[in-house]
Amino acid sequence: MNLNYIDIFVIGFFGISVLISGFMNVHKVRNFEDFAVGDKNFSLSALVATLTATYFSGSTFFMTIENTYQRGILYLVTTILGYMGIVFTALVLVPKMQTYLKNISLAESIGKFYGNLVRSMIAITILISAIGMLAVQFKAFGKIICYFSQTNSIWALIIPAIILITYSSLGGIKSVIYTDIVQFIAFIIPIGIIASLTIKTAFTLQKIENYTFISFFSNGQSIKELTSEYLGLSIFVFLSWCIEPVTSQRIFLNKDKNFIKKALLVSFMIFVLLRISLSILPITILKINPTLDPKDLIYFVLNEFAYNPGIKGILIIGVVAMTMSTADSWINLASVSLVNDILFPFKIKFFDQNKLIFVKIFSFLLGVSAIFLAIEETNILSIIQKTTAFYVVSTVPVAILTILGFRTYKYNILAAMISGMFFFFIFKYLVDKLHLGGDSNSYTIVISTFFTTIFVLSVHYIFRLKGGWMNKKDPLNKFIESEKRKEKLANFFNKIKNFNFKKELIVNTPSNSVVYLQLGIYLILWDIFLVLKEYQNIIIFFVFTLSVIISILLFFHSSIKMRTTNRFFYKYSLLIWNFTLFCLLSFGNLVFFLFNPMNTTSCTIFLVNNLVLFLFSKEYLAYFVTLLSMIVVFIINCIFSKLSIVTYHTLPYQYAIVVFLVLIIALIVTFFIKPFYRELKIHKELLDETETRLDRQHEYIRELESHIIAQNKKYDKVSNK
């Protein structure tokens, strides 16, 4: 497939951005702690971006489209239920981990209770999982690169993988986090474009060919087949996402458990939204062409949907970003586990003195090992299940029991981990030998995990070992937490009860005249775009006229505001600002999108206008006004359709796309852009305060110098006399 110059520019820009963000922090890694956990002060937006980017991997992309195409919508439902393991970690495990957060890793935290041997065993299971996950990411990487480079798939896999391994090995966790932020932005945009275009296709097919999603719910499988296959898979996914290795590492990147809990929950919501959005694609393709090889779906997408210049490039960097964001995280996790939890406990002096050098060397070697595994194994899901089994069967039960407060003899834990693995291999052999059917890998992992848990508890209570459930909450702390929750709930209802729309509009209106000028310039650019496109529509003409008038008023307002503080002018500011945001960028933007044939350009304009709306206004006001605008536009559309005022009518799928695009913009602004600006504002205020203090100190020093000079002159006069 040939790429045009716009696609090449997009891919090149992404590559340069990743390289800059990857290598810019190499010089800041001064010791092993910097490489492993940084300064443990990462922001919420950084944590959410890196968690979501790591969750939504290249293997996730290919497994979602391939398995949903083969198995139906129920595969999506099953995996999403499994992802509740992230919610379980956030709501149940993280609140009990405050004392653990001073450590570097999960293995180190558990090792403090059960010794270095258990610590090393946990690290080994993480290491095996990491190699497997790296292999599937590199395989996904090679798949997309091979198609466009027209080279041998092995070299298409090896060359970019070596580049990724290099920056991950040198830069440590900070390089991983900052590249994850770039990669998160790079793949969330193409997923939005894919979902928008395929929703349009799906609803068009429904209208023409009586297309329904229900027929693809199970893809023709019986209830018995569904039960045997998906129940085990769902439980397996849940267990594998409970205190999942990369999640556990991210938990140790901040010292506040509530902060981490919030980051996990937000990441879960974004992750599920992205999975649902991506699943629309294979469902639509199944209707267009049900005879495709699932492995060729990505090529079909690039040929069928990426018809505009630049779209192919955006889709390519989206898939590559998913792969890279997960691969670099697993490289960092595996190397840290190897050095910190396998080699360090043996107290070898040579290793202790050169931990940073060895962690970088091992990062590179682990990445190379994963490349070889990716070349040998072909099935992505098979690689994940085979390598994840070690961690899920032996480590997950021990980690959950320990965090929840269960304590026992260390050799009980050691015996349970080893017995669980032996049970897994024996049970898997029997299942494969007897041909029991269903997803044998998932079932054997799930049953073996429960075996490990039962082994720990039964041995502890049968032999009456010391320990048991130690984490009993202090009644006073329990009462204090309960009162805090009640207070938060009461404050929330009081805000709703005492809501004053006029006051909120006043708060929403900026005092800086430059902001009015910026919004006016943006509206002028939008007006130019509408003129160039030559839309032949009475409603679009109305939006254009309104936009021109408001642009002029904003420029006039910006110039006058600098010279006056008149009370009438203040009310005028309140009116013009909020009218611009809510009537033009919300209502007018919806009209522009819904009363025109949908294409990539209209989707992009709609996204940008919503981004401006959410950036320049309070989030809750933007949500409220967007919902109100949708209701009004729907009523207008119904009236105009009956009166035949417009030639183009809004189709149902466009409302679905509106909701989806608004959700994406709202999440990005609420959890990434605005927190980033708040942090910048706080840093600026601290800097200004520091400068003010320094100026005062300099002034005090000058006064002191003047006083000393005056005293010296007096002393000289007295001395001369």
C-alpha cells in the first residue's frame, strides 16, 4: 500500500515526538530508584495516561477486532466483565496499601512478610509474564510495519523493537511515562475516527439491509458452547487484572492511596469506552464481508475506511502507539523485578554497587528474548495465556490475601505457590488429553488459582499456624472515615440544592481581555472554513452569520475592555462570553455537524469546537449545555423534517456519534488538559511567591547595606575626631 506525503509526515512527526520524549529524561536517571519509580510524584493525568496506554496494548487491539469478528459481541461483554478486576484493585486492594507505597515493587512488599525466597519467586512469575507480553506487542508491531514496509516480517519486527528497547533501557520509568502520554494521545484519536466512520456504516447497513447487532451477539454459537468457553475466559481475565503486574508497578509511583485509586478508576472508564468503540469495527466488517481471515482485518480497515489523506497515517501511528506504550512498560517492570527482587536479595556486593548499570543491561536482554518468542509463537492469545499463567496461579492469590491482611508461615506460602504451578501443569495435561472442550487454558488457570488460595488457607487453619486475618480496622478510624464520607455526600447535595446559574455564569466569565481575543480569532478561522467549503444550507448560513457577528463583538470587546471598568460593560462581558460558548460552540456546532453529510472533516471540526468549549468553560456547565443543545436540535430536526425546510435530514447514527465524540473530549479535557493547566498555575503561583520573597530579601539586604554604610560613616567621623 502506498502512503501519500501527508501520511508520511504524520508518521514521521509521531516518531520524532516519541524519540524526543523517550530520550529527554535519560540524563535525569542518576540511580536505581530514579529508573524504577522516579520521584513518586507523578500527576493524575500522567498516571491515567500511562495506565490507559499500557492497558490498551497492540495485542488488545488485534485480539479485540479478531476475536469479536470470530466470536461475536459476547466476547466483548465477557472481557469487559473480566476488566472489573481493575475496579476490584482500586476499591478493595489499594485502600489497604498505604503502608506498602514506600517500597519499589509488589514483590518487595510481600517479601517483607514472607522472606526473600517468596519475593524472588513472585519476581520470577512477573518476569515470565513480561517476556510473554513483550512478545505479543512486538508481534503486533511487526504485523503493521510489515504491511507498509513491504519487507520480511521478521525484520519489520526486529528493527523498531530494538529502537523501543533502547530508549526504555536508558530512560527508566520517566521515559516510559512521558512516551506513554504521547502514545495515549496518538491512539485515542484514531480510535475515535474509526468508531465514527464505522458507526455511520453500521447504521446505514441497518437501514438498507435490515442489519441488526443481535444476530452477531454470539455468532451462531449455542448456549452450552457459550457457557463453556466464555465463563472460564471471563474469570481468567478478572484474575489476571487483579493486582496485574504493570498496575502494581504504577501503584508504587505515588505516595497517596486515594490519588492512585482515582487514577485506576478513571483509567478503567476510558479503557472500557475505547474497547467498546473499537468493537464496532469488526461487527461492521462482519456484515460487509463475513468471509475475511481475521488476521487480515487491519489491512481491510486501512483499505476500506482510510480513504482521506492523512487518515492512513493516523491509523498506523495509533496501532504502533498501542504497541509501544505497553512494550516499554513491561521492559521497565521486568528489568526492575529482576534486579530489585531476584538479584538484590542475595546481597551480592558487585550487583548492589552497580544496580543501575545492570538494570539497563537486563532491560535490553529481556527485550531481545521477547523478540525471539514473538518470532516462534503465532497465536497472540495463546502467548498471553501461557506466560500469564505463572503469575495468575501463584502470585495473585498470595498478593490478594496479603494485602487484605492475611498472615501465615512463609513456608506455607512457598509450598502453595509451587503446588499451584504443579497442579496447573497436571490439570492442563489431563484436560488436553481428555479433550474436554471449551477454553482449556482459561479453565486450568482459574481452577489452579483457586487451588493455590485453598491450599494456603487450609494448611494455615488445619495446622493452626500463627497469624490469620490481622487487618482489623480501628473503630475510631472506621468512624472518622464514615463521617468523612457522609460530609462529602452532604456537600454534594448542598451544591445541587444551592445551585445558582447566574453565579456560575459569572464564575465562568474570564476577566482577561486576551482570552476574548483568542476566542474571536478562533471563530474567524471557523468562518473562513465555512466560506471555503461553500455549504448550501439555510441553517449553516445562519450559524455562519451568527459566528461572524460574534467574532466582531469579541474583537470590539477585547479592545474596549482594556480601557474601561464600567458596570454595564461587565454585564455585556457576561452575556457575550457565555452566549459565544453555549449558543455557538455548543448549539451551533451541533447544528453544523448534524445537518451536513458526515465525513472526516465534519468530525474533526466538531471535535475541535467541543475541545474549545470544554477548555473555556466549567466542565459541568459544558455537560449541561451540550445535553440541552442535543434536545433542542433533535426537536428542530423533527419540525424541519415535517416542513421540508432542509434537504438533508439528521440520521440516528449521528446522535450516537455525537455522544461518543463529546465523551472523548470531555474525558481528555477533564482528566488531562485541565489538571495539567492547574498544575502549571500552581507552579507559576509558587514561582511568583518565591520571586516576591526574594525581592523582599534583596530589598532588606540593600537597606541593611545602606544602614551599615551609614553606621560606618558615623564611626569614621567619630574616629577622626
